[in-house]
Amino acid sequence: MTGDPGPWLGGPRVNRDEFSGSRRSTVVTASGAREEMIVTTAGNTLDEDFLRQADPYRRELLAHCYRMLGSVHDAEDLVQETYLRAWRAYDRFEGRSSLRTWLHSIATRACLTALENRSRRPLPTGLGSPSSSPSDTLVEQPEVPWLEPVPDAMVAGESADPAAIVSARQSIRLAFIAALQHLPPRQRAVLILRDVLQWRAAEVADLLDTTTTAVNSILQRARAQLDQAAPNEDDIVEPTEADQRELLDRYVAAFEAKDIPAIVKLFTADAVWEMPPFASWFRGGEDIARLIDEHCPAKGPGDMRLVPTRANGQPAFGLYMLDADGVYRAFNLPVLTIGPDGVTHVACFFDLRLFETFGLPATLPAEPRPAT
């Protein structure tokens, strides 16, 4: 098969005007190998058909790979490999299943291969008990492959069905993704294919080269383990949109002012605060506020600025810290879980690569000072 899958291998949506002449494409495969191709694309009807047919599935494939891997960066690589494999095999695609099912099959196999040589991606809460004191020294563990958040903009579907939107959002919630990491890769794949993508047991069995009895047994074990690690969706009660907006406004105001008493009031009594790559995590508004008071480098009002975004179907912010030169620089990316009584969980991610992934700038200009 000739043609160039180049636009699929970098992530942006296809621009067919770029498809002319010869181009060079590089992809990192699941085994870690780098593969380079120089191909000619002018007037290739099969390639044009592949791009037209496959284009609508990119976001849901990224969401699928993210659920499997727990890393937006790894998921992007595996979606690239999925489209490379599919592009190569498209002339042999016989349509015995839908194109969507075929692409998800390829993506699942690629993820399972990748996971053979990778450990699970935890959050600090998945590694032990909460820290005894917010005054303790914070210890980084950069060697741990921590769980990463994913921007809503990269995985949000275009469905007009409110029920479908809610279901898709629940399937990428941070707590659910963290719980999936407790499952062995094969159990993880079965649970996602059956419970998220709604595949029939026979379809999963065919993909994994096993029996429907084995698939049902794997699914039963996966559900039991997930029930121990993840909150029940029926127990998650989100506030109204107006109440959520009011709480988020108070969150921004309290942090930008470094108002410790106001920060305490944001959180529920059993709220959790964690911040990979630091292994420590903390429970309760008083301890969370004390942690911020003692360890956050902001000296007072105006030293922090928060820019709203969305991650894992949840509110999030890019948090910037004022530097000595008057410029606000990227500091961390908190993802919030909100209940009817306040903020119940915050995961602050200190991987600054995420700012680019979320389309956030690395710096913000200094705010103009009022005239004297």
C-alpha cells in the first residue's frame, strides 16, 4: 500500500492539502523502535478513503489507549502506531467487523504489547497511607511512572446525547483511570472493552484468542477488584452547575490570595490532596491548608495565578507562580473532584510537559501595577 499516514503520526486533524508529493514520517512503535518511511501520496484513492473513514475515531481511540496506559503521552504514541498499522493493512480490511471495531482491536493489541514492559501508573494514594504531618519534608520520586491527566479537548466526543456524554466523561474520570491501573493488563482490556465500549463477550474472545467463558471469568475478577479500588458511580453526586461555578470562583480567589482560612473552607472534612511526583498525600482541609501554607513558594496575594481548563471530565487549572523577574511561570496542574459539600479531591501534577499538552502557555506576563 502506498501513501503517507504522516498527519496521523503527529496528532493534528488531517489536512488533505498537505497530501502531495513525497513526505517523511517517523513513528515510535510499542516496542520502542523508531520507524521511518518515505512514501508518495499523490492521487492515491485508497489512502484518501482510509483517512476519510478513520478520521472520526481518533479521539475515542486516544481515550481508549489512555484508559489502558494511564498516560496521555504514551496514549498519543500508541494511537500513532494504531494508525500506522491500520494504514498498512487497510487494503486487506474486508469489513467483517465495523471499521471502529477493527481500529479498537488494533489499538488494544498495541497497548497490550506496550504494557508487557511497563509497570502500572499509580497516584500517591495508591502507594500507601496518608502522611502523618504536612510539615514533613516532601520527597520526590521521579523514577515512578506516575499517572497523568488527559485534556477533555483531546478525548471529548461529539455526541449530542446527554447520556452518552455523561457516560464518556465517567469513563475517563481520574479515580476510574487510577483504579484501572490496579488491574493486570489483560483484565484491564477485558473490562474496558466489555463495560466501556460495550463489546460482546464473543468479540472480546476473538480479539484475545480465548473463549467467551474465559472472558466472562476475567471480567468478573476485574469488576470485583475494581469495586475495591474505585468509588461507586452511584455514590458520586456532583453539585449543580451554578454551585460548581461558585465553588471554583472561591477556589481561584483563595489560592490567588493565598488565603489559608479560605482554603480550609474549600475542602470537605475527608478531602484528599496528592501531588505526583511527591509520594506524600494528605487528608482533610486543615492539613491541606497547612501543607500549602508551609510548602507553597507563594509569599502572599498575587504570587499565584490560575487559568481554568478541563481534565478527565473534571475542572482543572494551570497554576502559575510569580518569579523574581515578574513573570508567572508554569508550576503545577491541579485536577479537582467536586462534591455537593466542597472539593473532595485534588491531584496536582508537577510534570510541566502537561502545560503544552493542555494548550497552556509556559509563562504569563506580569500583571500591570496600578499607577501611583
